[in-house]
Amino acid sequence: MSPNGSDRSPRRPMRRKLLQALTAGLVLATATGCTYKDFPRLGMPTPTTEEAPRILSLWQGSWAAAIAVGCLVWGLVLWSAIFHRRSRTKVEVPPQTRYNMPIEALYTVVPLLVVSVLFYFTARDESKLLDESKKPDVTVNVVGYQWSWAFNYIADVPGSTGDAKTDKNLSAIPDRFKNAFPANAGGVYDVGTPASRNPQTGLPGPTLWLPKGKTVRFILTSRDVNHSFWVLPFLMKMDVIPGHTNSFQVTPNKEGTFRGKCAELCGQDHSRMLFNVKVVSPERYEQHLKDLAKKGQTGYVPAGIAQTSHEKNRETNNL
């Protein structure tokens, strides 16, 4: 009983606040608009490439490890708070333990094991995702610039003459990529602005066309500052760096129009660096390239800033 004669416990306000916090958390968790089918992906979009499930699996595994460690830490905190709280009847200081080697070894070894396991799976999957030993069916030079995107389709397109291997607009691309270019690849291009929109969906930004079931190599170059090429349902992004050429390969396996954006803060209108990816049948893809050629969009737009001497030496030494 409290000093004023009331039987109201001082713990009740705290319990009430805890109940309110749990209720608010439950409302937030259930009001996100996600269905039960979305929960296994833990916020990730539905994968649309053959490589994306590997990334999703790594994401899910990382979450599982984080939840397991979180439950252990929360359990120890709650256990200590409940079973080792100060007694109302005993006010003496409990016995103090200065050293406990088993416990100290435990909280040193366990984090090392967790980090080592995560590092192993990350390195394993990264080596698979960045493997470019397979010759691509399609090569696209993605050019980032403030504040939109250009796409150089490196292909032998009827109505377009030239050679991508010697084209001066592609001089920034290293020779190691050009060795895989098709012969007589006159090519076509498409250039976007922040005001561009996909005619079918109305989504902002230019539209990159890709063929379903074909291995696509993206060669990423920049004309000005750092950008980042991110197609959301591909579950993968990569930096677009001036003076340095990055690349990766994917195989789209679902048709549709998907959203893409720049994932690197690149200036005032960074938020407007949006684009779309339209995955279609190989026949429609080839027809699209022919349509670009008929519009006069033949050849290539400048790929970007040429590689620095330091970067060229680094690539030569790593060959």
C-alpha cells in the first residue's frame, strides 16, 4: 500500500506505457500494407533476374543472424533486469565479480564467429555475382550524368554503320571490355532527361530495354561525378565512377517495366535521376533497336571521362 493509504502501485503507469508502446508497434507492423507473401522477402522487391535470388538469400540470412543475436542480447538484458533487480528488503551491495574468463572469452569469440560466417557467405556470393567469364549476349554502356541517363546499345543494328571497338565516343571504355564487343557494332543509343517519361506507364526517366532470358553486361561510365546504377527488382546496384569503369552481368527472367534510380548523392537534382527498365522478348528487343536506328539515333553518345593513368596501370597489373 502506498504512503497515502492507496493501494495503487507505482509500477502501473510504467506497465500502462509499456502496453501502449507494444500496441503502437503492433499497429505499425500491420499497417505497412504488406501481405503475408511479402514478409519472407523482408522488404525486398520480387526478384526479376536469375542472379537476384542469391542476393535475396544473403539478405534473409543476414536478417536471421541479426534476429538471433538480437534475441540473445534482449534476453540477457531482460533476464538481468528481472532477476537481478534491487531487492526492497535487502539493500546491501551484491558480491562483485571483477574477472570472469569464460564469459569474457564468450563475448569475444561469438562476435568473431558471427562476422566470419557473414564474411564467408558475402565473399562467396559476391564472387559469383561479379563473375563475367561468360560472354554476354547483350552489352549496354550505361552513362550517368547530372541528372539523367544515356544508354549505348553496343550491337550490330541494320541501318547503323561503324565499329564500337574504335568509336571515339567509347574511348573511355577499357580494351578488356571491347574484346567482347560484336563485330561491326555500329550501335544505337537513347538519351534521357529528368523530364523524360515512359510512354506506357508514365513513370519518370528514360527507358532501358532488355531482352528476357539473355545475359546482359552493363558497362558503367560517368561524365561528371559519382553516380550509382540501381534497378530495384534486380536487387543489385553498382557505382558509376568518372575515370573508372565498372561492370556486372544479369539475366532478366521476367517481362515487365521496372523502376531504377541513382543511389549515390550526386548533386542538386539527384532525386530526379530516375529511369525505367523494360524487359521484353528478344524479338521485341531487336525491333526496338531497329526503331532507334530509324529515328536517327545511330552510333554512340560520349561514354564519359577517360580512365586516369593510375587506373589504367592498376588494371594492367591485375591482368
